[in-house]
Amino acid sequence: NNKQNLIPTEIDSVILYLTELADGIHGSLKTSTILRRISAIIYMNKENGHSFDLKNIGIQNSIDYVKTTLGEEQDRTPALLIEDLEKIVKEIDKEIIKNSNRLINYRDKAILLISWHGAYRRSELVSIKFHNVKDFNEGLSIKLDRSKSDKTGKNPPKPINRLKGDPN
């Protein structure tokens, strides 16, 4: 809680800070949280016209120490199995039969099927633009402007085949 000016940030101070974070002195933090804090330090230094050498060997060793101490494994949600998808779609279909005017059921079904069959990440799914969706006899073609694995948007469109016997 020292009120001294912390910008520009000294390399030695960051190394000590990272070591303390990895050792749990400031509470239990995940590796990703600590790496975000490094990003914030770099950003604040750059915003105030100061350079910060992330490639400094001491910083790199400290980052490696954080990753070794805390691990890099992210919490991952297990993939939705086809059997579970089929159960969900059957429940939505029951709702459509009950009230075919309730458009939210069609929307939910479309989102589930497109995201599963296209293997889209959540961020990719919400970034789909109407003008990038093309309808053809066999299904849809969806082009992403960019994605986590394709920053430039140069990947070809993904085909989403129409389900056999499904008029919806």
C-alpha cells in the first residue's frame, strides 16, 4: 500500500512480485491470472511512455517458475457427446410440437446444431455474421471473419450439412 510511483516498473520488483504470487503469498491465484497481471504491468508502462522488456531473462525465468509451480492446465469443459446432443434436440423438438410459433425453440436448436456440427468455439459462434452464412440444398456454408485459430479470416467456409429428414 505504498503510495510511491510504481511506473516505470523496475524489473527486479516484477520478478519479486511474480515469485510471491507463485508462492501464494498474495493468496491462491491461477497461472492465467498472474499472466494477465504481467500484461497489465506492461500495458501501464507503455501507456506512460516507458518500455518494459518482457524478454528479460529474469522475467522469463520468473514466468517459467510461475508455470512450473502452479501449472498451465486450464479448466476445460468436456465436449458435448452426440448422444447428449440428440437428447437435447429431442426435448427442443417436443417443445416445437407443443407450440410451433415459439421461435426461440428453433433458434436454440439451430445454435446447438450449428455449434456442434461446425465445432465452433463460443467466441466463434457469437461472431457469425448473417452475410457470411450461405444456404444451399445440402445445408449451410459459414465463413468466419476471424477466429482464435485463424486471425486473418483466410480459412475456407465450413459446410454444415442439413440433417436428413429434418424439415426444421
